[in-house]
Amino acid sequence: MGKRKADHVAEDMQDLHVTPKKRGRKAVKVVNQAVYTTAQKSALNEFTSITQADRTTATKVLKQANWSVGAAVNAFFNNPTGGRANPIHDALNRLFNEYRDLAPTDSPDEIGMDGAFKLCEDMQVSLEDVGALVLFELVQSPSLGSITREGWVDGWTDTGADSVAKMRNVVLQRRSALPTDPELFKNVYNHTFILNLQERQKALLPEMAAAMWELLFRAPSLEWRTPNTPWLDWWLEYNEKKVKKAVNKDLWKQTLNFAQQTLKDDTLSFWSEESSWPSVIDEFVEWVKTEKRTAASNGDAMDQS
């Protein structure tokens, strides 16, 4: 069952998010766009003309100065370092503009779906691979197929990557670190929930949640299994047969917590009826004990007889 779902991850993504003429493009375009008033746009143009700063720096400085151009310019030049952006910003903004211009959106500070997926193609990062989730977390994409200028510049500046080749190396390095870097994995895991929410929804469709668990909890990512227990297979089977409902943020996060606990102790001794787990996890534990492990024990007894 696990492999079958993994084979359809890309199809699920395209059904829910990607098809340009359907709801996917519309959902991406209206999420978390930077919207400026006429006065703010004028202030941005004037500030960048005077200072030659990139747009990300201009926006930050103007916001700090409450959109007063005079105060912002003074702050920019009075900064001990001249207030100038990191030199890498120029290269990043040029690259951002290239992908943005592939399919312009309503915002000059957003790469739309076509540009985001062309970036994945150029980086040789498949949407069927957990590397795509690593990429979108790094640039803090507000939704699948949408990248903001601020997230792009901040994310890549932190890594020092200013070309597609360097960006690919960063993503591959982080991808390979997922099984051994708990903090990185947690960041990617939690952002995946945000990434796949549909417009005005607070929970993931069950099919999408299952597809994302497939990507996140199998190699080359963190494998949710122990020598005696195929935890991910059982979790997916249980949710498909017994739950069949949307996955909210709390259940999403607690699933990671539960997975980490089972990897340390697959006897489930950490669990008790008094524990504050979501009811779905409580019921899953009972299902494992009564239907999975009891059946396995009975099978072992029959083999010995």
C-alpha cells in the first residue's frame, strides 16, 4: 500500500495544486502576496532610486521607518555598514526575476507556479521527492508553487548560494541530512503542512496527508520503522481504513512526536491512557495492540506448535 501511494504523489500534487487552468493556480496567486498602496510603491521606487538598494532591503528599511522616505534614506546611510545589502542579494534578485518573469503574477515579489516548478526542473529536484519539500521550506514558500522574494533572498542568503548549481547542492545536502538532523527534519515536516493547505482550509485532505507522510517517513528521509514494526505502513493503513478525515495541525505535529517516540521505544511503554495524545493516536495504539501485535503473537504461537 505504501509504494502505491508513493507512486501517485506527483499526481496528487497536480490534482490539488498544479493544473494551471484549474483551482491550483488561483489558490497560489491569492495566498500571502505582498500588497502595497500607491504611496508605498512610490516610496519604494524613490528609495531604490536614491540608494540603489535591492527591493527586499528597501521594503525592510521603509517598514522600519514607517514608510517615510527621508527617515529611511537617513537610516540606510547612517548604518555603520552603509545599510547596504549583502552583495549576494543582487545576484539573488536577478535570478528571482528570471523565474518570476516566466509567468508573471499580480505581485512583482512572487514567483508563481510555472516559475517555481521550472526552478525544481533546473535543479533536478523531482516533485515526487522529499527534496522538493526541503527546497520549499528553505525559501519558506507560503503554498505549493509560490515563492516570495523575501523568502527567496533570506533563505538563500543564509546558505550563501547564488546560482542554481549551488542551490541544488544545498538542497541535496539538506536532503541527505534529514535522517540525522532532528531540527532540520522538524522544520521541513512542519512546513510541509503549511505548504499543502488549500485556500481557507485549516486541515489537510487525508489523501494529501498520506502522500506527504510517504515522502517524509521513508528513505532517503527519516524511516518510520523499527526492526519489529513497520510503523508507517500501519499508520497509513489505519488512517485509510479507520479514520478517513482531514488532518489538522495538532494531529500533524503530534504524529511526528509519536513517530519519534516509537523509534526510541517500539514497545509503546511511553504511551498511557492518561497521556495527552490526540484521540486518533490513542485509537491507533489500541488498534496496534489488539489487531496487529495480537495477530503476530498468535501466528508465532501456531508456528511453534
